Amino acid sequence: MVRFVNVQNLGRWAADTGLEPLLRDLTTELEGHFQRWPLFDKTPRVGSHSQHGVIELMPTSDGITYGFKCVNGHPINSTRGLQTVTAFGALSDVDTGYPIMLSEMTLLTALRTAATSAMAAKVLAPVNATTMALIGSGAQSEFQALAFRANLGINTLRVFDVDPAAMAKFERNATALDFDVTLCGSVEEAITGAHVVTTCTADKKNATVLTDEMVTRACAAGGVTGLHINAIGGDCPGKTELDIELVKRGSVFVEYPEQTFIEGEIQTLPHDWPLTELWQVLTGDAVGRSSDDELTIFDSVGFAIEDFAALVFLNNRLDGTDYYDEIDLIAEPADPKDLFALLPVKQPATIS
Ligand code: NAD
């Protein structure tokens, strides 16, 4: 039997655990896996691109456990009453090849993306950052806010979205969670006075949500010298959020360069562009923020090891709970060579 975690059970598990404790523990789990990065099989994810979006397969293994996620990104979906991002994934035992757990990963992706953003910000954001601007207040936004409060103590949020209904939804949810929320009339207004800017917009184009001039003006107006940009929405070829001049000015940190050069903000830059792999900052082999007035950019696209970490984290917490069902996913005939025995084939009538 294989464990199966559906959306309702994942949501119940997360709410019962407590979102901020869960996001803190998940961040710690991610840090552990990033610190053993060289052990993992790594490959850029395999994307199937279409007019409105992409479906991607994200596999990895640490030699003992194998994990994959299947995820889509369809910015048009919100106009159809559908999610931009949905996902499911599985863990398997490398020794036998048998699946261990199958899980919904739409909620789990939001949790792992927020925890990964916070993990990066812990080593990249200005010390004593108190204020975050959120540009894009769709499905990911509350998770980002909670992960930053859980890990960095950031409680003041300045928010802008082109969709007023998305902003109203965010204000409703975040106020109930006791965040100090200011809704803003423009991106520039939102980032003024912020020490961290999270861009989590969805548009299938090379957008310039933040320009270099805008960031320079907003930092000067807000009296902010050092800034950390957590850019999560640029994650596909032809789908970016930042003015390339802004990217060139910053110190860029990435998950897996081979994938980020295909999908991230740096996709138009030469492959010898100076950047730092986040895992090396976490092992102490590279420096994170190096000065108070630095512009740091986490060019996040989402990597398979983050999903592996989230699935392992979830699976380890399922023992003795009712947050999963057991499903009959593996064919197990009494004689492994007699797979045919599992077919309810009627015996032909004997000829007398
Ligand atoms: P969503 O569609 O629910 O929300 C996106 C929001 O951005 C919408 O409310 C939309 O109105 C707003 N928006 C679009 N263009 C904007 C602009 N120019 N300025 C301000 N707001 C704008 O999507 P989501 O599920 O919240 O995902 C957000 C983004 O994060 C997507 O692009 C998704 O692909 C990406 N993502 C990245 C990772 C990662 O690991 N890096 C993981 C999950 C999702």
C-alpha cells in the first residue's frame, strides 16, 4: 500500500500543525537538504510548453529516496476560475523502486516556495529588516508573508497587485493573521521603505515589474540603503519580472544555475555571469549578504530538491496520524512473475 495525501488532508495537517511553526520547521528541513546538495541527482526540469503555460516534471534522488513533482504554470488560468499553479508529487524507495507516498502538491508547493524564499532571505536580507513589499497578492502571497514572519520576524507588509480584488482578498486574510498591512496604489509606492521586496506576479511575458530607476528612487525616498529582492514569479523561458539593468546591478543568488539560465531572471545574460549558488552560502562555502548597502537578488525558479525536502518532511510527519489514506497503487501478485493473475479474466467454457 502507498500513502496518499489529498488536498483536504494536507490542509488539515498544515492548519493543525500551525502554519508558522510548520514554515519554520520546513525552512530548517530545506537548509539540511541544501547543505548536502552535492549528493543529489540534478537536472533542469523537463518542461512541456504550450500557448498558455507549461507542465513541468521535476525529479531528483539522494540515492536512498527518489522524488518527483509534476507542476503546471498557467497565468491565464485565473481568468478561467482555475489556479495558476497546481501540482502533485511522489516519493519512491530507490532500493526497490516502489512508490512510498503520493501527495497533492499545490498547497505543499506554496509552503515549500515560501520556506525556500525565507531560507534565502535569512542569509541575504538586510539585518533587522522589518518591512516587506509584496508585488502580486495571488495564491502564493499569504504563504510568503507567513514564512517571512516565522523566520525573520517581518510583520509589516506593503502590497500592490494590478487586480484590486486580489489585494482585498490579501488584506482580509493578512489582517486576520495580525499582519500590519498597507495596500498601495503602485509598485513604486509599495516598495518605498521596504527592506525586502517579493515579486510573485504571474504573466507569460518578459515583464518589468521592477525597474532599476524605480528601485533607486524608492530606496532613496524610503531611506533604505540595502535591499533584498525575492523574485519568484520569473520562472519560465519568456516569463520574467525584473528589468535586466536591475539584475545586473545586484548580487544574484540562484538554486541550480543550469535551470536558472533557462528559466530565471538571468535567462538573457551570458552563462558566465557572476552568480552564487544558494547551497554554497548555506554550507558556508560562499558569502551571502556582504555589506549593509548591497542589493541582493534571489532569482528563484523552484528546484526539485525543494520539493523532495517538502515531501520527505511531510512523509516523516505522517506516522500515527490520519492525514493520509492507503491506496492500492502497486500491483502485488502472490507470484511476482504471474502478473496476469491479477486480471479478472473469465475462463473460457470448457468444451465437453
Ligand atoms: P496567481 O495567479 O495566483 O497570482 C499572481 C498575481 O499577480 C495575480 O493576483 C495578478 O493579478 C498579479 N499580477 C500580475 N501582473 C502583475 C503586475 N505587473 N503587477 C502586480 N501584480 C501583478 O499566481 P501565484 O500562484 O500566486 O504565483 C505567482 C507567481 O509565482 C507565478 O508566476 C508562479 O509561476 C510563480 N511561482 C514560483 C515558484 C518558485 O519556486 N519560484 C513557485 C510557485 C509559483
